[in-house]
Amino acid sequence: MNRFQPKQAVILAGGQGSRLRPLTNVCPKPMVEFGNKPFLEHVIGQLQEQGITRVLLLLGYMAESVTSYFGDGSRFGVEIEYNVTPEEDDTGTRLRKAKEMVDDTFLFLYCDNYVPIRLDRMAEKFAATEDIKALVTVYDNKDGYTKNNLRIAEDGLIELYDKTRTAENLQGVDIGYMITKREVLDLIPESNCSFEKEVYPQLVDQKALYASVTGHRYYSVGDFRRMPLTTAFFSGNKAVLVDRDGVLNKKAPRGEYVAEWDQWEWLPGAREGLKLFHDAGYRIILITNQAGIARGMVTQEHLDLIHENMKREAGVPIEAIYCCPHHWDEDCDCRKPKPGMLYAAQREHHLNLAKTYFIGDDERDGIAADNAGARFYHIKGDRTLTDAALHVIYGDKSESDLFPNKKIYEFDVNRLRIDDYYAKVVADNEHSMELYAKFLKQDEDMACPLCGDENKSLFMEYKTYRLLSCAHCGLTYPNLDCEEAEDAINEWYTSESAAKDATLDTFDYRKHKLFVDRVQYFKRLIPNFGEEGYRVLDFGCGEGMFLSVLDMMGIANKGLDASADRHAYGEGEGFNIANTPVEEEPDNHYDMVALFDVLEHINKPAPLFEQFHRIMKPGGHMAIYIPNIHSVGWKMLGNRHHCLHPFFHNAFHSEQSLAYLASETGFRITKLDYYGLDVIDYLGFKSHEDGYDYNRKLAEIIPYLQAAIDSCDASSHLRIIMERMS
């Protein structure tokens, strides 16, 4: 390995992210999620793949959010250190204060930019360039993605850095990912200053700042305008780039071209390979040189007809075709072995070329892939596109995520659950059974409280308490006279049960761990969430966790909760909480209604949803979080499950009952997602029974076990978003 290739990355991650407010009022910029991961996790994962073993995070604003998530870095395959300084410190000041923690040669980058790099190639250039002190990654910006701020000589020497971006003849923009020497930090003045503004001009004057130029678009978490592109980039969509002649069809003799459709001949395995890619979820994009157009041997009209027929006979969709029509003497940017067409496909389809294969039969294809930083599969000898598909789909699993569509949740169980939580749950169940058994009814006397149907089956039995599943709408409900028992149940739940203390004792942790995650979830899925004038009603708001997060974001809100104790606590904390009925709320007033762990307490939800429909604006949304009894956790725990709590969980919903409830009350479901605490709760009960702390001993594996359960839609909680229909 090149001795100049750094093993340490230093990342600036302490800014306030003002352009992302109000989201960054509750979540620091590097922790904003894309593809179920914080942006910074994507960056650190990339660095680990590039051979970085140690990461130094320079933090300021909301540092605890970052440190509590990343810890010592072992979960991410790196060693992470932190240097936390005041929020107001500028980039140069943070670096200067961390100088003693920095290697002689290190990789410096920002927490809000991501671009695939080849660190080994950068290190080779850094080592081979005389007088160099810093080599910074530069986006060529040929598509006008942003404003240029550099002027670069042919040898890569940066001749001008203009932070104002107003000078003439600028080309390219620096995006971080800089290999540099620790001595550069000596150029930072003692004042609170910007690293780029103060140090770059000095390096330019010393002729010591060079560029490593890429045509691969960078992606950012810097402002809302770029977030949709970044979301698309990290969405997990797969693509394969495929050459045409020699891969799909038989190549014409040297110097000749397929000029008519009747000259087209599919190669063996070509269409079979395309189908394999399509069935595995890959988008198929064609990359082809066609100099026959410039040479007058193929017309554009005939080429278009060939491609139309090719797409028709391919049997699967070909998403895009990139074609270079130029003569090989024209020195265009798009003709292979230059990477122009690969970069064009990358930009238009938001590909990560470092994880994307280009399949070709010519050495120029391989050079083009290498120039673009893409992977290459060479069709030669008796290899076919089918062989390529099998290699790409099945032979390259090491770098794919285990659960690309599910977030890996890690919880500190001791902060999530109160002391002796599971022991208190068992005691609650036993005590409530003694108090309220008199309210139980015979099965034949029960009708579904949602749809009124009397056809039902037994779901679960706990002594004389039974859960019944409606054959018509799918709701599961207890053999309990909920109306007669309602006052007694509410009094017990708010004054005697262990549940009344659970959220108060874990308020800060749950707020940080759960509710900040929820606002990011809503930001992704609910149009205009949190924008100016937005109003939220949190029904059954409890102590006001969600209200406190909304307050931090500057989003107008109100909470309703019938519990006098919780109402008093929320008022004492300054939250906008009332214990008035929802019927008193004005018409067409709210953009969103939230029900977190509430719907399972509502025996007859349809009248309540009709009220929500009235008070919400047309196109408004409901966010609902509820337990899912059709889950692995319930299968394992049965009537020991903590969500059973006889007598205060009055209704257990399924996808079927939710769809019924929505359609009957003027809503439609726009998102239904599964996540849970099945493993933690099962091990928590086992720990209570066996006197052994399974959750602590198995902490490393638990998040992945839960993600596997979530991926099967078998977890203990449901997240539902409904939209009000007009």
C-alpha cells in the first residue's frame, strides 16, 4: 500500500445546519436519514470500504445525537474518536483545536457531501506530485449542478479558489475528500475562521493545492432543494450498464456496423441475461459507441429503428440508451474509453457507479468503467450476458446490505424501559384480572365494535379473558364490556398501573430516540410536513414528547389527553395540552393528527375518525403507531406479551381492519410499515424469568435479528399514514 494513503479520516460534523431548519432543530444535519440510515453512516461506510480504519468526528451542535448513535465505531468497522467544541466554532477553528489528534497525512471531508472516490488512486497522485500539500476532490460540474469556485490547470494544479464564485473562467467545485498533511493546519489563524476561506488561498499561493477531478455527481444533505436527489441516490435501486455490440448482438466485422434491423442477430444468452437482471430488480441501461453515424454508414433514423426493435424483442424494459455518434477523431467526452456516457447515466438515474457494473466485450469498455470508477465484467471467450448476470446477482453479495429497506434500530433497553418493567407488567396483568373480571362477557354476546359483525374466532385465551377476531373486518377485540368498564379502567391505568410511570421515567431517551426518528419519517412521507402554517394535533399525547419535538421545530401544535395527571405534567412543562373532547376542535383546522399508541385503547374508533376527518384539512394526514398482535413477538410470548395488558388494550388492528376503518371514515392508507421490539421484549421477559440479562449479553446481534423480523413484516408494531379524502 502507498505510504501516503491515509488510514484516518477527519470529518467536520459540528455545524447547525441552518438551511435544513426546522428539521435540524431536533436532529443535527449528519443524522438526517436517507435509505433508513443517517447520512453520516453512509459516509463512514464508504470510508471503511476504502481502507480507512479510524475516524475523527469534529462535533459541536447536538453532539450527543452523533456520539450516542456511533459510539466507538466498532459496529461500523472503524475506530471513532470525537472532538467536541462550542457550536459557534467555524470549520477552521474546529480543525485547529483537533490538531493534536490528527495523523501526519489524513483524509479530510465534510459531513454533508458524498461522492464515490478511489482513495488508492488519490494516494498515488498525492505521492507522485511534487510540492503538494493537499489534494482535494473536485466535481467537474459540466452539467451546471452548482456554481464553480475553482480554476484548474491541465496538470491539476488549482490556480484560483474563489469562495464568492464570481471570478471568470471558473471550472469545477471542491467537495471535500481531501488528502492533506497535518502541517496545513498551521496555516489556520487563531481567530474563529473558515478553513476554506483562510487556508485554500494560502495553498494556492504556494502552488501546493491540487485537484482530483471527477464527473460523478456528488450528493448532499446541505439543503432541502437537494434532498430529493440524495434520497433517490440512496434509495437502493439497482442498475446495470450494458454495452451493445458483442454483448447483446453479434458484432459486425471490423470497420462495419449493424446498419439495418435485418442485420441484427441476438447473441446466445443475451435475452436470458436481460431477464435475469430484470427479475432481480436491476434497471438496464445501454451504453454504446456508434461512430457509423459520423462516418455516414448508419443513419440516425435507422439506428433509432434498430433500438426500437431491440427493446421490443428484449422481453424486458431497457430503461435508457446512451449512444455516442461521434467519429473517433472528434475527441468528444462521450466516446468510450472516455467515461462521459457512464457519467451521464449516473447523473440522470442517480447511480452509485462504485457499486454499478458495466458489462462490455472490448478493452475500451473496461477502461471506460475504470475511468468512471465503475465495476467491470468482461464478456470474452464463451462468456455470455447470462454468465454476467449470474456473477453480478449471485456472486457479489459481500458488499450489499443485509436489509437494505429496513432501518437497523439499536436501543439501550435500560433507558427504554423502566426498572423491573417486565416484572411490573406481569403484576399489572394479574392485578387487573382480579379487579375487572366482572366486566367479562360470553363470546356469543359479543359483536365486533368496528363493523358490528358477530362472526368471530378465538385468537388467544388468558384465564377467563379472551381475544376474539372478527371474520368480517379483521379486528381483534376482548370479551369485555368496554363501555361499562371504561371509567374504572382509565382510573386504574392512570393511577395504579406500571404503565403510568413508564414514559415519564424514560421521557428524554424516548424523545431523542423515537420521536426525532418519527419527524424524519414524516418529512420523507408526508407532503409539506412542517412547512409554514402547518398545524398538528397529537391525540392521546401523554406527557407531550411529540409536542416537545414539534415545539423545537417551530411547528404549531396542540395535544389532547384525558388523563388529569398527564395533562397537569404537560402544562407544567409548558406544552399546549388540553383535556377537552375532540368534538370541540374547529373544522378543517389541522394538517396532521397523530395517534401514538392510542388506537389500541379505542373500543369504537369509527366515530372518532369521523371527528378527525372533520377537523382536518382536505389532503391532511394521520400518523398512527399501534401494536401488532400478528407478530413474532406475540407468537413467542403469547399471553405474557406486555401489550396484552388485559382491560386497557381494547382493539388490536390488522392491515384488513385498518383498511376497513379508513374506507368507512373518509381516509385512505398511503403507507403501512412494520418495525418492532420483538427481540428485546422476548429477551426482557426471559431475563425476568431466568435472572440473566439476555439483552445486554446479546446486544450486538439484537438489531439484526429485529431487522430480519421487520423485513418479513412480522414485527410487533405498525406505522400507518392515512390521508383524508375530500
